[in-house]
Amino acid sequence: MVTDAITRPVTRQATPGHRPRRRAGRRNNIAGYLFMTPWLLGFAVIVGGPMLVSLYLSFTDYSLLGSPEWIGWDNYVQMFTTDDRFFASLAVTVTYLVVSVPLVQVSALALATILNRGLRGLVIYRTVFYIPSLIGGSVAIAILWRFVFAGDGLLNGLLSVVGVSTSTSWIGTPDSALYTLVVLNVWQFGAAMIIYLAGLRQVPAELYEAATIDGAGTVRRFRSVTLPMLSPVILFNVLMNMVGAFQAFNSAYIISNGTGGPADSTLFYTLYLYQRGFVDFDMGYACALGWILLVVVGLAALTLFRLSRRLVFYGEES
Amino acid sequence: MNRTRIAKTRPFIALVAVAGLTACGGSGQDSSGTGTVGGDITYSYWGSPARAEKVNKVIAAYQSANQGVKVTGEVADYNAYIERMTVRAAGGGLPCVIGTQSTFIAPYAEKNVLLPLDDLIESKAIDVSQIPEDVLKAGRIDDKQYMIPTGTFVRLVAYNVDLVEKSGAAAPTNDLTWAAYADWLKQVQQGLPPGKYAGEIEAGNMFSFTSWVVGHGQQMFADGALGFDKQLMIDWFDYWLDLQKAGATVPPSMLADQQLSLEQTPLAKGVAVSGTRDIPHLYITEKALAANGLGTSVKAVSIPVDGSVPSANVLGSNGLSIPKSCDNKATAASFINFFANDKAAALAFQSDNGILTNTANQEALLSDGQTPGGVKQNVAILRDLTGRSDLATSSYPDGLSTLTAELTRLYQQVAFGKATPEEATDGFFDKAAQALR
Amino acid sequence: MTVLTTRAAGRSRRRTSTLRGTTPPKVFLSHLGLIALGITMFYPLAWMLGASFRADSRINDPGLWPGDAFTLSGYATGLAGLSGVPFWRFIANSLLVSVLCVAANLLACSITAYAFARIDFRFKRIWFAVMLGTLMLPHHVLLIPQYMLFRAAEWNNTYLPFVVPKLLATDAFFVFLLVQFFRAIPRDIDEAAQVDGCGHFRIFTRIILPLSKPALATTAIFTFIYSWNDFFTPLLYLTDTRLYTVPLALRAFIDTTSGSAFGALFAMSVLSLLPVLGVFIAFQKLLVEGIATTGLKG
């Protein structure tokens, strides 16, 4: 590799308190772009190109089986003025997000912290909590979920054992259908938990030692050592969970049979997009919906990053 | 440098892709289909592993009758099949023979994805002499034949014989009016224990609604728009809302269950006494009930009619089509002809996707000892309906899938009290104006 | 450099007990809570396991034990597979694809993440934002252009549409994951290596990668699971049944237009869970024995 042969004479010492600045020199540019070659290629051809095409399509009337016809902003105008289901699907998606993301993250972090303490049987617990994530995205689980929350299903069966006798179909009633999907998402907190566990492993042990020597208790150690050191990973998990929640599709599709559930109560944004594109054959409109989602998610992510600047601590800054 | 190279290729790629998109609607190949039968083709269809086995038998029979041809079967479940077909149609990658259905064929026909088969029929490459005219009509769009029907489906009113007896009501007959049907449901409900209901909710089902419209002497679609009065639809919603409030139908929370697989529907679980079903679903439902001791027999009667019209049993069909992009049309035509007409094929496939359309083969199936009893029952029921001329037709225009989904959704709003029948009807008409372009 | 590695090895002795404040009653309560939670979470899966041994007509029974409805027909039907292709073939296909995807992802995403995390190059911020942006567009919108692209390249009916995008680091999720993990490693180590005369490649392979074993293990596990459960890509690109992967084959068991085979669905889902579980258990060790970063003193 080119970079190997380059031996930079060191002009500054890495003395404590003085962080040598890395200037974007020409050698760094070469190295950077060399490392980035696969991604750049992949982006240009496989992702970026199709993204541009979909952006173009969002300004057309494209019925999938014919040719796209340019109609300018009509799709976007229709979306914001006459389309009730657009706003309904946004509301469903945001509700889903706001309820499930915090639940997932708190459970994942709590369990990861507890399991990181070196309890016996750690491996078993970790596996058991993680298995739902292993299989959660599969069609069998979506079908299973219907069985669990149906009027004559598992949940009602268990409730009747405890004495609560009800035959409500949780999946068939608009008020509760979305929350069955929230439960499905939270059930799969194991994935985030594993990421937190990996992150906890990277926290230097001597930081804990130093804190203990200073007299910090468990909670204090958590707040002053664990959380800051874990913050890049927390940011990642929250962001990814959020992006994933905005794009949730599979389980809602299978559980509601592609309809968006009783009275649009499980009409996730991407499900609505899918209906407009593949059922109504209005692909131009679907692409417009897709780009609006990108803007919304992008704004949400930006907000998260801004917040993170004050809260996230990267190890590369000493 | 990498950057500038990438920056240059991106617009180019986009251009290529768009050019590809604009070129993909209608490839302008000629529709001759004359030519020698040979080579490889793929037959793409929907179904379960059980159906896949039967198709493989048909393919084996075809291959041994036509040496030198290889047919590959490609199966997926119905929803996945539709998705795959749509993307492939848009991207120009459809195989030579595809399974189609009268309910979704219109957009593909009108947008030039499918080959009109009239030339092949005239040249006898595909023989349709044994298929009744009414059935053939279901595969015709704008007077051109785009699909060769190989299986008919008709929705009838199915009922659980044992539960009806237990409720003390009389069994329904073939000449009910809608008002009489409502009375019958209420009567059955009176004799049922709690937790059981007289009927499933049909209000959100497009087939049932079509029967209502046809049964009142009106048309579903006419001249690219809806062909019936708004009041007729409002009456439909009111009809079912009344029954729902009277407790004669399943509660709205079971609407989701009605869309599930056959064995999980309220009728198949012994929770509902009646509901509309396709003919082949009758014995599947019967088997499900029998396995759980909830019933021994499921019978069917014609959909109610309101006096002025002979029949409201609207028929649709499943069939085979050839996309225009097919590069081996002669073989495709020969395979379709075999599938639809060959006796060995019919006996192997056992009418697995709707009642088989070839009337000569229907008789062959009835007299063959290997045919399961359920299949014989299906064929017999259809022949009975045909014999009594108790069948009706409707058109299936582009936009039907949208309206089917919309009707289901709208009735859910009505059932849960989120919309009035008038509002729902307005919503449906608005959507139709958009969808029936 | 050698000093670094021996110190890391020394530190890898995991401290397993005696964190201050963990008294026996607390330990007992923790176990109790964990067990209760575990049972609640595992119950649906246990039910599914029971249902896989249950006759289709009784599939709704809420109990865990099949009892008198016990049958192996779900496994028999499921293993017979689809259209003459036995089910173990689908599992083998899924294994092949997933392993290839894991290798491709590990390679491509770590290189890209290193560039984002450790190299200052021009327009880095913009590319990073663009990369994150690619995550935010729903994939249905890209479906058709991508399909046409792969079709033009004649990659239909191969596994190339699965693996090549991974090889080109299109999985922004993992690039971002690795970026975050890489950034958590103190730069002092890099700088010390640079003093020793290491270029970026050496730093990447000798320092960053070894210190990121937990992150890499996580990437491997997740990539395996995502590609194992991927349904859409095989649906669009695979026409030959013999190439089908598990999710595609499983869907055929629940065709709503003919009779469904729930027993077979659950049975094969249970079987397909085993390889995934195996991968997880195998890679778990890397998570356990991850080398904690030592940092540089002074």
C-alpha cells in the first residue's frame, strides 16, 4: 500500500495536554479516498444512481407499467393538501417510534449493565434475551404474533389463567393493534443489548478503578464513567433504532396482511408508501413519499446529532 | 482521481436507468408466436408446496410429450408473487408464462405488458373450444383475449350445516333476497349460544359488494368510472351496520381474522355460521371444522338477488398469460394449450387453482378414481350452477386492486364508528375517480 | 508496538466477581428478575416449538405441550421442501449467502469506517452525511432502479445481487456502527504508532482492528442475521427453486389462496433458527474475551 511506504518525520511530540492537530494534507486525502473506494463505487452505482432516479420519479406520474410523465410538484402538493392518509401514517409511525425507542433502549442498557457484572449463567441469559432478535424479523414470528394477540390467542389464554377473562382481539381492535407491534419491537431489545455489551467491554477497567478509589458508588460510577464512555454507542443505538422505527415494514405488513391494520391503525409510513406504489401503481407518488421520509428522518437525525455534541464523548479526544 | 470519476458516472447512470424505464413499457416485439416449439421457458405461478408438486407433474407430462423442451416452474405465495411480478414487469424481466387472475390483469393488459392471444387462438396454437364463453370473457380486456382461463372461481354463501340445525333455523335456499338473508341471519343468531355469530361481515369484501350491485341490476363499472348509484352503496353499508348492531354478525374486531388463511377464519373455527366463500374453499373449510369436531359439513347457496336479476354469482378466473417480452412465444403457447386442454394435465393438476375450465376435462376429472372427493364436489357445484345459468359476470378494470383495498379499509372505519356510511361512500367514489383513470 | 500487545494480553483477564456493592441478596434478586424476564420473553418461542409438533387443525391451542395433538407431520412436510427441493438445501443456500455477506461486510465496512473515523480527508463530513442519508430512504423506492441495474448486469438468478452490494459497503448501518466504535478508541495509540513510523494501513490492521473485536463480532453476527432473514432480495432475483433461501421457501407455506401449512412453517422456522443460534454462540466468545482498551498512560 502506498501509505505503508510513507514515513512521516514526527515534528511534534505527543506531550500531555497538547493534542497534535491533524491537518487534511494531501497524503491524508489519498489515503482517505483509497480506503473509501469500495464505498464510493457502491454508492455511485448501486445506491446513489437509483436514489437519483427515484428523486426524478417523484416529480412524475409513473404507473410502473408505462412511462414516467413529468408533472412537477403535483405529487408533493397532493400529499400535503388532500391526502389524509399521509398524515395518518405519519402519526402512526411517530407514535410507534416515540413509544418503542425509549423502551427498547432503556431495557437494553439496563440488561447490558446488569449482565456485564459477571453474574453466573451470563451466557445463558444473554442468549435467551437475544434469541427474539435472531428470529424476530422472520415471517414465522409475525404469524406467531397474530396467534399470541388474537381473540382466542395466547395472551388471552394466559390472562384467563390469572383470572382476567377477556376475548378482545388485540390485533383486531384499532386502539390496541399498534401496541402489539410496539411489544414486538421491544421484545427484540436483545440486539441493542448486545451492542451495549460490546461497548461496555471497551470501557477501560482502570477508569472504574480510579472512580472507586475516589469513593464513587455504583450509581455515581455509572453516571460518570459508564454513560460518557458508552455515549458514542448510545448515540448509535438510539439513532439506528429511530431510523429503523421510521422504516418499519415487515411485521406490520404480515400482521395486517398488507392493509395497515384495522382502520389504518397500523398503517406505517412505509406500508402506505408500498400501497401507493405497488397496489395503486402510483410509483411517482410513492417516490415522493420516500423522499419526504428521508427529509423527516434526516431532520430527526440532525437534531439527535446536535444534541449529541454536548452529550457524547469520543475516546479520541483525550 | 476517484472523486471526479464518480461525479461523472453518476448522471450517466441515472440517464441510463431512466432511459431503461421509459423503454420498458411496451417492447414492440411482434406477436407471431409461430415458430418451432423448443428451448427453455419458465412458468411463474402462485401457490403452496402442495400445488407446486401438482404443477411439477403437469410439467413432467408436458416435457415427455414434447421432447426437447424444458419448463422451469417458479412458485411463491400469492402476495409475494404479485410483488415479484410487478417489479419484474416494470423492469422487463417477466418469464414466458405467468399465472394471472381476472382481478389484477387489467393494468398489465392495458399498459402493453401482456400479449393479446387472439392470433394464437385463431391459428389453433391455443384451443379454447372447450372453455365456455362466459368464462373466456373474464380474460378479455377491450375485446382482446389476454388470459386463457384455466380455473374459475365463484363466491357463494357458505354455511355450517350442523350449527344451522342447532340454531333451529331452516337451511338457506338458492333464491334468497337480501332482505330474506338478513332475516335468516337474525333468526339463526337467536338460536346460537354466546360467542357464536350468524354471519361474517361481508361489507368490506369487494366480491360480495359486486354481487350486491349486480344483484340489484346495476353495473360495477361503466365507461371508466363507477357504474352504480351512490345510494346503493350507502344502503350496503347500512345493511351490514344494522346486522352488526343487532349482533347477528361477528364483532368488528374479527374483521382482521376474516382476511387470514382459510383455516383461521371465523367460519372455519366454528365461530361464525355463514360467510361467503369460493367454491374450492368449501371443502377446505369443512376439513378444518371436522378436524376440530366443530362441524361435519359445509354447504353453499347462491348469493342473494333482489328479484329483478337472474343471478348475482359473479365469476372470475385464474389463468395463464404470455408477456410481450417473452422470447419463445411458440413454446409458451404450446405449454398453455397443454395446461388448459390436455387430459393428463388436468388429472395431474386436479383443478387446484379454481374449477378447471375445460368442460371435457371436467367430466374426465369426475370419472377418474384418483380425484379427491373434495375436488369432485367443487366441479359438481360449478356444473350445477352452469346448468342452471346461475352465474353472472362483471368487468375487472385497471384500478380494481386499489378499490378492493379501499373498500375493506372504509368499512373498517364505518364498523368502528370512525365514519358514517355516507362519508365512506364519498371516500370510495373519490378514490375511484383517481384510480379508474 | 509489542509493548502494547503484551499489556493488552495481560489485561484480558476478566474480573468476574466482587464489584463492590454486590451482596448475596442482591445477586439473588437479580437472578430472580432475570429468570422471570427470560421466561416471559421466551414463552412465545417455546409455544412455537410446541406448535411445530402440533397437528395443523389444533395449531391454535394455547398450551405449551402438544399433548394428544402431537405429530411430526409438520417436520415431514417442511423437510420435503418446495417443488422437489428438500428443505436442507434452502438452509445450505442461506448459509452460503450469509457467510459470504459477513465476509464482504467485515472487509468493506471496516475499511470505510476507518476512513471516516481516523483519516481527515476533504469532504469527509459531506460523505458521512450522504452515507447516513442512504439509510433513510425506504428501500421500496430503490427497488425498481436497482432491479433494472442488476438485470442489465445479468445477475439474475445468482447470489451476486446479495453479496456485491455488501462488498461495496452499501450497508451504511455497519459502517456507522464501526465508526462509532473506532472513534471510541483513544487516538493516543495511533499517534504513538505514527511516531514509530506506521502509515494508515498498518494502524488499521495492527491497532484498530484488533482492538475492535467486539465491534467486529457484532457486525458479523448482525450481518449474518439480516442476510439470513432477508426476504426481498431472493424474491426478486432468484428464479431457480434450487437457489431459494430459507425466508422465501418459508413464505410458500402460508399461501392464503390454498391451504396453509402452519405446522410446517413453525417446524422449519425452528430448524432454521439453529444455524443462526450457532453463529451467535460461536461469536459470543469474541464478545466475552474482548480486549479492553488500555489507553496509554502519560
